[in-house]
Amino acid sequence: MSLFKKVADFAKSPQGRQALNQAKKYASDPKNKHKIEQVKNKLFGGGKGHR
């Protein structure tokens, strides 16, 4: 079974839906948005063109 298929199956499960809802709730908090942006910039070479 491919990794994508496993992820898709998990996302459809009750546990997967719960995890997605928690992630959405976490990501919608302004403090966490800033943390997420910092990590994204580190991973994808942020700082270049950063506001």
C-alpha cells in the first residue's frame, strides 16, 4: 500500500478527522500562525523577500 493511500485512509477515519480538526484549530490561533510562519520560512529558505 502506498504512503499516499495510507494517509488518505487515515484522513477519512474518525481519528484522522479529529486530528485534522485539531490542526485547523491550532493553525487558526494568531500566536500559532506566527510560529507556523517561522518554521515555514526556516524550511523553505525564508528571509528572502520576507516582509
